[in-house]
Amino acid sequence: MRRSQREVVFEVRRGRLVRHVTLANGRGYVQHCTRDVFEQVACLVAERGEAGVTTGELWEALPNLPCTQISIALAFLKERGVVDVDARRCYAASTTLYEDAMTEFHFLAHVASGS
């Protein structure tokens, strides 16, 4: 199934990044990523700098973290423009990637709180 045949929406609920996916057939699923995993992914992408990183490299570099949560964090960073993607390699979109990532996370948390 092509990515264009699904809708993805992120939110922050109870301190976790939540990804809601709705498929073209109407079915869907929900996945969660803890804030700790999100922060570790953001830090690692920032550390890699101009060398960039792939999803597989993140999985290898963070072996004690759930691969699904790493993928959710990276997908959020891509959607929000915090990372740039070139041939499946992700690069920091700015020199303040970690701060940008946390700003996006906290913005969603603020929206969810209704404040």
C-alpha cells in the first residue's frame, strides 16, 4: 500500500507521542512513543549532523529501545520538517534539531491540553 493511501495524525497524550493511522479501507491503528524514546532519537539525529542517519542505523544505535517507537519519533520529525530526507537518509534541518523537536512535541502537548 502506498503511503498516500493512508492518513497519519500525531498528538501528544499523557506525555506520549501518539500516531493515529487510517488506511484507505477505513481501518486504522494507533501507536505510541514515550517522551524518553523521542528525546533519544532527536539527540542521536542531532549528533549525527551532516553524516545523517537511517532508520536502520537508529535501530542499531539504540538497541534497547523499541524499533516501532524509534520509527514513530522519526516519522514525526520528518512530518514537522525537523529533519530533511535524502534517499532515505535523515539530516538535521537546522543546527538546533533537538530544540526544534522538543518545541514541536510541547506544542502538540499544549494543543492537547486545550490551553
